[in-house]
Amino acid sequence: MAGISRPRGTEDLLPEPLARLNRVLAAGLQVAEAHGYRQIETPIFESTDLFVRGVGESTDVVTREMYTFPDRGGRSLTLRPEGTAPVVRAFWESPLRQAPLPVRISYSGPMFRYDRPGKGRYREFHQFGVEVLGESEPEVDAEVIGLAWRWLERLGVSGTSLQLNSLGDRECRPAYRAALLEFFEPRMAALPELDRERLRRNPLRVLDSKELAGEGILDHAPRTIDHLCPGCREAFERVQEALVALGIPFAVNHRLVRGLDYYARTAFEVWHQELAGAQNALFGGGRYDGLSELLGYPPLPGVGFAAGLERVAMISAPPPPLGGPELAVLSAPPAGQKAAVALADRLRAAGMAVLLDAGVRGLRAKLSFAERSGVRLALIVGESEVQERTVAVRRMAGRTQVSVPLEGLEGRLRDLLGNGESAGEGAS
Ligand code: HAM
């Protein structure tokens, strides 16, 4: 067809896939609530500067992946590529900043990145995430990891592995950077251009270079944990001890660095075996104690994670098939239209889901549509039913029909539906 198609990398969320995402999200929100997190939503677009300063000028997200546009007032806006910088901004701009610290927040919604679309990788995708603001104790890092882990357990997801690293902080990272540069200096000429560029702009990113991964060089590269200052070392140990207390298995991964620049100390990702290659992260997160200052606000430690809902939904057990209404109300022309409209309204008010077909087309066509829609009982309202204050209840499975008085109809219908296949037998 020659119509206008949806933009590349976007999806129409049809009933089943959407129900799946919603189920995954609902489980996440419940687990977060049980840990004392409260849900907020931030705008889908923000000032471009929020991400340039927060996420980092030299990151792939900022240099290549943002949907940035001027609005009619000439301001530069960006469709949010992530939710952490917006949550920190929202904290400072709202009464949340007066709340007792730490503030525990959960959020979800669409995110946008101009990435190469592929399996589990979209230009519009959905995240669920949590952030704890105003707490620097490392046990809280383990709390957010634990929350995410319990969420996956509740969804019946297995085959995951938790990758953990410490990226150091302002105090120890400069020395680590210098050690990395010193290690790569004599090898510079042999490196692919992309990695030379990474070393110039953001040396830590070399550690997750796909280009170098196969070459073995990275196995000998200096490791962050050998360069941690005492504060970072103690924090990393405490995170690990708390994870052990929670019974959550993890692997310390010396090459784990994150694609966003705001992280300090703890960084983690949860990978799944079915999501191959560089796109295997179900979620990622870590501590970002310097982010608030990067955005021009007072210091505020923070830690959190975000998960791609599409990726989590992809590997979680499929939900039960979606059911539609079990009841249809059909008018039998030439009479019954008004009575059918009123009856459907009455049944819905009583909490029943009802398909209504009250037009003037023939009853046969209506019955056929109701059958194909999976309805179990069709309630037919024609001239005699209007006069007798009854309704003809037709059981679609056996094609048997009984007349039921309008008075007390709701109770009768509940009985009929509750009795499964034998419903209606013996009704008068
Ligand atoms: P991130 O690692 O950039 O972190 O994204 C988190 C998750 O979002 C990924 O693990 C992945 O599941 C999903 N995701 C990212 N890009 C795409 C895409 N193009 N298509 C589908 N899914 C995708 C953050 O966004 C940080 N804000 C996480 C965080 C919260 N750190 C601290 N607090």
C-alpha cells in the first residue's frame, strides 16, 4: 500500500504486545512501591542542554542519537533519550526538594534515540526506572539492584547475569585515566580510528570497544578497581556485601563502563543470554553523585537504574491471551434499538463488559459478528422483548436461547457465565 508508513525504528503497540509491556511495567511499579518508591512522570521533551550537560557532550547519545529541534519560540528542545537527568531536574524544580532525604522515585515512559534499529533496539522505546536521590550510603546501590532483580524474578525471567564494576570518582578517576592513556600510548598507531577518538575524548569507553574486544589487548589494560581511592574501594566492597546478603549473584566485570558520562563509583548492567552482542542489556544503571552539579544545581548524590521494557517483555513469559467482552447486546430490527442501548448501559454500570450492536442492520449479521468476537452470550432485544420486559439470552456455544426477565437480569447473567459450558441449560 502506498500510504504513509510509521517512522523507522518505531512500533505500533497493538493489543497483545501492549498488554505485555503493561504487565511488565505493572510488576515493576509494584515491586518499586514495596521498596518505598513513588512514581513520577517528567515531560517527553526537555531543554537540549539538560542532556548535553548531564549525559555528556562526547557520548554517542549526545553526539549522534538525539532528536533535537527548535520550537516555534526558537528554543532548542530534545525528545528525552533517558530519564535520570530529567528526574534530577524535576527534584530541584519541585517540592520534592523539601522532602526528607533520600527521595525514592520510580518512572516510566517513551525514550528516543536515533540508533540503528535492530532486534530489541528501537528509536522510540520504553523505560521503567528508579532513582534514589540524596543518599550516598553504598547499601542503597544494592537496594536498587535488588529491586530490579526481584522484578525480573516476579516476571519469571531466568538466564540473566548481573555485571558489576566501580568506575571510581573525582578523586581517583584522573589517575586511572592517566594509567589507561599510558598503557595505550605505545599501541596508539595500531588502534582503529574509532578507539583513538575514544581515547582522546573519553578514555574509559575504550574498555567496551567492540573493535578491541577480540584482540586480547583489553585483558592487559589497567583495571579501575586497582586504582580506586580508599573511599571508592570501601563503597564497592559494601555494595558487594549487601548483594551477598540479598542472595543476588553477580560478576565483577572490569570492562563494564556505561554509555552515559554521569556515573561515578558503582556501575552495573543485567545481561540476558538471548539478547546477543552489544544490545544484550536488559537494564543498566549506577551511581551519579556529580550529575546534579553538572546541571547547575547543588550537590546531590544519586543512584538508579533503567530497563528497556521491550527487552524485558521479549524474554518474560507470555501473558494469558487477551479476552474481550463475554456479553453482546443486540437489537433485533425493526424494534429494540433504544432498549438495547439502555440495557448495555445498565449492564456496564453493573460492572460487566458489553459489546453493543444496536443499529438497524439484520440480526443474522450481528449474531455472526458477536460469535466471531468470542462473545459467550448474546442478549437480543426485539419487539416482543420490549413489550414483555424480557431479553432473549442466546448461548453462542450451543446456539440455545432462553427468555430472561429484565428484572434481576444481572444475577442471572452472572450465574450463566459462571457456570461455563453448561450455562443456560434448564433456564426458562
Ligand atoms: P541506558 O543503559 O542507556 O541507561 O539504558 C537503559 C536500558 O534502556 C538499556 O539497558 C536497554 O534495555 C534500554 N534501551 C536503551 N536504548 C534502547 C534502544 N535503542 N531500544 C530499546 N531499548 C533501549 C539509562 O538510560 C540510564 N538513565 C539508566 C540509569 C538510571 N542510570 C542511573 N539511573
